[in-house]
Amino acid sequence: MSRGTGISSEARLRARLASAGLRSSEWGNGPDDQYAPHRHDYDKVIVVARGSIAFELPEAGRRIELVAGDRLELPAGTLHGASVGSTGVTCLEAHLPASVLPHRDASVVAGWGRADVIAGLAAAPDETAPGSGT
């Protein structure tokens, strides 16, 4: 639970995703679980609620490390695998039609869901929301 609000961090993250028009589901994995490289035919937005996970992007030669509060946007067709951190991971995930995300490469917004970042956004629009023109 977040201090003083009575709202869990997952609920806060889910609400922030919903305010950007994204309907999310929750999933999690145990420590050190692995996902083999694969692709999806839809755009995907992932927000880490707890723990950590690293995404491997073999075609781009990139490894993206995510911790609680980070947001990853994966365009459709992106080859990716993943390695869960030593404490496991809980994520929120939203699916969008292919090509809705405003970029062609995987994009990370570090700290997107941190409580202090969310509090500072009360008067500002979510500039990373799909369809926002950014």
C-alpha cells in the first residue's frame, strides 16, 4: 500500500493506465523465470508494478532492465524475450492494435509509475499516451 493514500501501487498504476485509455491485465512470474524470444501482432504496453524484469531485443542488440514504476512500449512485431529478476515480477499489460504506438522501436519511460512522478502529473497531460501526438 502507498503511504497515506490507502491505494495499492498496482491500483494507482492501473488507474494511470486507464486515464490514458489503456485497459490492463495483471500477470507475474517467479524469480529467474525466462521467456524465449517471440513476437506479437499487436502493440504492447507493460508497466512493472513490483520486482524487476529485463527484456532482450535481439534484433536491436538491446537489453532493457525494468524495475517497479517503469513502462515499456513494444510495437507489434518486435522480437523480444525476457528474464525475470531474482525477486520475481508483477506487471500490468495493455494490448493495442498494431501501429497505434507513436514509434517503431521499443521505448522505455523510466519511473513512469513512481508515486512522486504521478503526483507531479496532476495538472499535466500524459505525454506518453498512445494517440497523444508525441
